[in-house]
Amino acid sequence: MPKRHKLDEFPEAKKKVFALYKEGKSLEEIANQINIEFPVRVSKTSIHRLIKRYRGLLKAQETGILEEDVDLMLHSQNLSVIASGMAYEALTEWQEKGTITAERLKALLELLSTTSGVAKTTAQIEKIKSQLIQHIEKTMQKITKAVEKVIDDEETRIKLLIEIRKELEA
């Protein structure tokens, strides 16, 4: 599992980094801007590592393969389909010509690496979602027991439990 970046806790700061990067700002300018606007201290080296980690996704967004708003599940599926297509093209080229161009091979390897990273991240997010749902259910069971002990009126009890569930799921 890749090491977490300082900005993983600040999604808006990450978006700002990518926006500034797309504008052509230097790593130092980006780091300075983030340090001014957000409650986190980052260096230009740290910004470089973050951009390097997401370079594949940024390239895919630049070329229009992926949308700006990141829906990891959808993008993971799209990248897998694209990577499969590129792999078939490369194999066909190799079968027909007996060779694969270095550019095609490099692009395919970068795409496969990005696809793998997005798939792993998506799986981790889905796992966390499942864990949160289980936690909410256990919490609701405990709350229900406590409410049943304290509140005699069933209608009030049901209304209260519905409101608590809404708050927990919000």
C-alpha cells in the first residue's frame, strides 16, 4: 500500500495542486500557494511526489479519457477497458511486425501502472465503506437498546431512531 501523502487529508488542497500544475506553475510556486491557503506545510519535493503519483490520471484527464471529477470506480473500469484495448493493439502489432514500438510499450506500461493504482485505491475505498456501514449498524443497535430502555412511548422512540439513523448516514 502506498505511503499516505500529507495532502490526502485535504482534498481541496490536492485539487488546487493539480489546478496550479495544469496552469504551469513551478513546484515551488505550488508549495508556497498551498502553504498560504491551507493548514498544512508542504515542500516542493512533497508536491513533486504527489504529482508523480497522480501523473497517469492527470494525463488521462488532459487527453479527455477521464472527466475532471474523480469517480474512482467508474475510472477504474474505464482505465481497465482502455488498458485491455492497448494491450491487444500492442500484441497485434507484435504479431504483424514482430516488434512493438518503444513509445507504445511505454504508454501501455504507464497505463497499466495507473490502472493498477486506481483499482487498489477503489478497492480500499469500498472496503472502508463496508466497514463504516457495519459500524453504523452496530452503533444503531446499541442506540436502539438504550432508547428502548429510556423512552416508553413507541411513536416517539421510532421518530427518534429514524432521526438518529439519518444523522449517522449523513
